[in-house]
Amino acid sequence: MQTTLAALAVITVGYILAYLVFDRLRDRFGYVGGAEYVFIGFLLGPRITGLLGAEQVQDLTPIVSLALGWLGMLLGTYFRLPTMATIEASHLRIAFSEALITFGCALGALLALFHSLLGYPWPEATVQAVTLAAVATLSSSAAIDAVSRKAGQVAPIFPVLQLTARIDALVGVAAFGLLLAVFHLGQVSLEVRPPTATEWAVINLAVGVASGVLFHLFLGPRGHLHEVEGNSRLFVALAGAIVVASGASYYLNLSPIFTNLVLGFILANSGSAHRDVTRLLLNTERPVYLALLIFAGAAWSPSSPELLFVAPLFVLVRLGARFLGGWTAGAVIAPPELRTPKLGRALLAQGGIAVALAVNYTQVRPDLNADVILTATLVSVLLFDIVASREIGQVVGRTTSSSGLERKEEHVAEPLRQ
Amino acid sequence: MIRRLVVLMLLVGGAVLLEPLRAPTEGVIAPRSLFLFGILLLTADTFGALAHDLRVPRLLGYLVAGLALGPSVAGIVPAGVLDDLGMMKRLAVGLIAVLAGAELRLADLRQRGRVIATILVLQTAFVLVAVIATTLLSSRWIPFLDGISGSPAFFVALLFAVMLTVNSPMVTLALLTEAGARGPLARTTLGVVLVADVVVILLFTGSFSLAQASLGGAAAGAPQIMAQLLWEVLKAVLAGVVIGSIMSLYLHFVKRELVVFAVVVVFATAGAAEALHFELLLTLVIAGFLVENVAPVRAEPLVETLHQAAIPVFVVFFAMTGAELRVQEFVGFWPVVVGLVLVRMVAIYTSGRLGGRWAGAEEPVTRYGWTGLVPQAGVALGLATTVADRLPGIGVPMQTLTVGIIALNQALGPILFRRGLERAGEVTIQ
């Protein structure tokens, strides 16, 4: 009894100390991450106090799946077609080129790492390399939004950065979703022919589309649910929708993040409930992200010696790929008025989706270096979250000094949201 | 409504289509469980809305949805899935316990202490006497008294009666949240059911030991029983103080991300409760109470956050409770079940009216206070399971009968209490 209660007390004190340390980072560097939550998850988990044993961590799967799907759906709601149609073509060119070049560079380097250096056969090397390349490509708009809010003024590059962050997330999630379909794991029932990789990809998309259409009907075409029954009912309906879609994906060993991205995209583009759905998802994004960090901390069980160099190498690979992708998009592809050679420096923050992909990987491919992938992701996310805000500030500072400031009211609206 | 029901049917149909695309797996929480949990949530929400349209409490809709999908009726959500999702239910119980504790204000207890104590004592006494008398008088129809007579029959009847004194803090809080009720009736009922929750644990442990001893089982002596009782309560109080202190420290130093914090606290406490064998509900009620009433911090942000999260939590809890009901097991005893429900209700009605009058309670409390004491749910089900596990000879039939009574009280109680709150003029959310 005393041991357990003492463990609870130690965790509390440890967490509060960690919180105070990171709070200083928040003040000094505009830190937006949640490293203290990984820490508390690790303390609670089977490795340290065991208050959440391995079995109980497994029991948390419904909450984790909800969190994964929640972030995927939120990402999907960003891509509302009427709003996207108003985005300048040059912004889209910058965003897509940055995302694709970053992904390509990271993939090349990681394939070399896993196949040539660590000696994995091509299929296994590809699975790990694509997963980490997807994680490397992701960038979070939270830090950009935070700097934008703090500055009170915005440079012309802000909308480009916000758009690029979302396209990065789209490319990362789509690549990961496609990976799980192409390198599908798991057996089908004896009565049916095993689907091909293309068929799995189509099934993956179809689950998302079918879920989207059904929940569009479930919520009602005119946002009826929200107006009459309030946010809590909408929360329950959305949670149910996400858990159903995630459950279907898990059942098929596919990515619930991708499925919910498609679901979110359809909800955002159908009916008038999209505003309420997006608002609710945004309001709950941070708790969901932090819950995911706690779970990642609890599930984290580092043991492989490869961790020692894969995680630092991954950080370097991401840095290199990001800078290269940012330079190509910002210096070569961008028009003169948006030229930002150090664009990649403003896209260092990774955020919740990165952790979500890594957690999803540990659930779908526990057999293939799940610890390595999770550790590399956590190290990268936590590290880049610390420096992200300062880097954004410096990049934006440079851009504003050359282009002049504009009032926030004119440009602060997020580019993909109405 | 029809549209939503059609969507739910299509979802279930879609699940059937996907079935052959994966061979069954074991080990971790089954992906199928996750899918069915989502279906359960959506169905509960739909049935809740339907119940609201029919002017009955939403939680009845959640219960019916769970029952309809559960193993008793359609079997879409099988028992294995409910086992997989046990942690979700514990989370729901834990969050509501913290909220219930925080809702229990010391000032209210001081002001209404006499009324609460009088109603509680009378309710306990009247229900015990009425149920014991009825059970013994109609022993030939009571399955667990078959072949038992004399003092063993009395102590077994006492154990059974204790389970029927249990109220339901979950149902009370769910209804008060749904109705937005904060008047004298709401506060008195909440006080009675929460204090009764502590009292019943003591009564149950004592009566269980007596029944066990009278049936010839390995029973402890009176001093040992008392020591065990005190230790059980002490453990829960001690753990409650520690958890309450942790929550206070957090509210003092951090004050952020309160939903995440509350979830972590509940999971950590559930882990500790499992390891150390203390009562999760009681511990978290004490923790919530201490944060609200004793700790030198403002608990409002936490209480407000828990209120906002309450409805989804209620949906999970009541839908799963409904799914766990095994209707077919007690349907053969329906005359006994109905008879005992009526006896219990009359005892509660009489004690509520008398208690309110003797203690000088407000008119609405005297007239309608009894309605809040009828519902039964999780705690009573838990006690019935304990009896079935530890005294299988009499425990299993006793559990069957108790579950039937709880099911009926669960169905009638919320309707009565909602009506009571309406008549008392305390419903602020229609």
C-alpha cells in the first residue's frame, strides 16, 4: 500500500517539477510541446511504477484509437474545398513541393540507413523508412499559430507556412496509410481471396468514404444535432463515429488516421454541420494530443541497442530533408515576393500527428522495431518542439523585414478554414 | 430519428461485409470490440435522443440501447467485448465519483445534515425490515432460500436486504446533470445517496460475514470482522486523502489540461485500487470531496471541466450497464421481482415522507425525496457479483434475483426521480 501511494506521490512531484521546467521553456522559447506528459506516461507505465501495467496499457486502446482518429479527422476538416479554391496557386506550389521534396529526401536517406547500414531486407527497410519519412515530413501549424498570435502582426509568409504545415501532414498521413495498405499484414478468412495491394488501398479509402457518407447522414444535413442538443451530444456522436471508423481500420490492419482523415474531409465538405464539427475538434485537439503523449510514454519501452543511433540519425535526417525541401520550395519555386530560402526552419515543429503515426505503427507492426520508431519519433518531436517557435520567429522576422508587416486582421485567417 | 436508425443498421451491415477480410485474432483488445464500442455509443446517443423526445430521462435510452445490443437481446455486442471494454467503464465510474464528491459541499452537509441523516437511517431501517420480512414470509418462492431455515435464513435474507438498500449515485448525478437541478431536493438526494454509499459498504461487509458464518463457511469472529471493516474503510479514506492531495497540488501549481489530468488520476487510482484492493468509487468520492471542501485551492475549474465531460461519460457507463444486464436469467422470476420492487418502493416512500417530516425538511424534499432513492445501478450490481463469487450456493440465485430487481429499479427509478424534480420545480434544462 505504502509503495503504491508513494509511487503516486513521486509521480505527482516529478510531473509538477517537469511542468515547471517546461513552463520556463514556454516563457523563454515559446515552447508548445508536452514533454512532461510523455514523462508522466513513462512514470506510470510498466517500466517504472507499473501503475499502468502492460495489460492496462492495452486496455486503453479505445481511448488511443479515439485520439488517433480525432487528430486524423481534424486534419481532414482543414481541406474544405470552397476555401481551398481561394488559395493562390503559388502557395499551393510551394506547399506541395516542400512536402514532397522533404518526404523524398528523408525516404532516400532512411532507406539507405535501414537497408545499407543496418542490413534489413528491402520490404522491412521500406516499411520502417516510409514510416519515419512520413513522420519526418509532418510539421505542425500549432507553433506557427502561436507565433502569429504572439506577434499580433503577420508577414505574408504566415499563410504559406500554415498551408505548408497542413500539406506536410496530408502527405505524411497519406504515405503512411498507403504503406499499411501496400505492405498489408494479417490474414483474411479462408473463404475469400487475399486482396492485392491495390485492392487494400482501395478498401482503405472506401472505409473512409463510407464512414464519411454515413456520418454525414447521421449528424444530419443541417447541423440539427448541434443546434438542438448541444456540444456534448455532438461530442458523443463524433466520438462514436471516430471509434467506429478507427475500429474498422484496426480490424483490417489499416491506418485509422488515414480513414478518419477521409471521414473529416467528407464531413467538412458536406452539410452545414462542418463548422460545429471543426470547432469541437479544434477545442479538444490539445487534450487529445496530450492523452496520446501520455499513452506513448506509457507504451514506451526502450530496449533495442539500435535506439542509440537511429534516433539521433533520424533527427539529423529530418533536419537535412526539411532544410533541403524548404530551400527548394522557398528559394526556387516561390515567387519573388514570397522568397524564403530558410522556409524549412519555420516548419520544424511536428506535433500530434507525428506521435499518432508512431503510436499507430506500434499497434499495427509491433513485430518490426516498434520501439525504434516510437523512440525516434518522440525524441524528434520533443526536441523540435523546443526550438520551433524561436526558429519561426527568426524566419518570419527576416521575411517581414524585407516585405513589410501587414495587419493581422487581413491575413490571420487560417488559409484552409472558413 | 429514422435516418439515424437506418445509418446504424447500415453500419452493422458494413461490419458483416468486412468480417471475412480478417482472420480472428486474440491477445490485445480485439479490433472488433472497438468497432462495436463505437456502434454502442452511437446507438446509445440515438436512443437517448428518442427517450428525450418521449419525455423520459435520456439515461433510460442509453440503458435500453445497451440492453438491445447486448448479449441478452440482439447479441451484437457480445460478453467478450464488454470484458474488453471494462477499463472504459472504470474510467466512467471514476470520473463521476470525483464529480459526485466535489458536488457534496460541506456547507450543504452542515445545513442539511439532520435531514440527510434522518432520511438515510429511516430508509435503511425500513428497507431492511420490509425486505427481510417479505423474503422470509415468501421463502418458498425465493430461490436462494431453498432448503434454508432458522437463523441462516434470517442472515441470508439480511444480506439480500442490504443489497436492496443500495442507491445509485451514478443515476442521481446523471439525472441532476441532465435536468440542471441544484435545489433542495437535488442536494438532499445527492447527500443521502453518497453517504449511503459509505454506510452500505459497512453494512454489506458485516452482513456478508454473518451470512457466511451462519452457513457454516469460514467466518471470522466479531473483532476480526470489525477490524476488517475499519481497514477497508481506512484504506479507501487514506487513498482518497492521497489522491485529493495530489489533485490539490496539481490545481495549485499547474491548473491546466484538467480533462487529461482527471483521466490520468482515475486510471492511476484504478491501477492502485486493483493492486491494493480498495474501493475505487469511495476513494474518488472522498478525493473529490476533499478538493472541494478542504484543500486551499479553487476546485471550480475542475468541477466545471468534469461537468462538461459528464454527458459522454454517462453515455458510456449506462450503455455498458444496459448491455451487461442478463434479462433471460431473471425473467422466470418476474412475479417475485415485481413484488420485491414494490415492497422496496413502499418502504422508501414511507421512510422518505416520514424522514422529511421529522427532520423539518422543505415541502418538496418531504414529498418527492423518496423518488431519488429508488434507482439502483453499478454498486448494487457489484455487490451481487461479490456474493455470487464468494457464496456460489446461495449467491448465484441471489445475484439473479437482485439483478432483476436492479433492472426494474433502473428503469422505473430515473422516471420517478425526473418526475419528482419536475414537480419540485428544480428542472432548469428541458
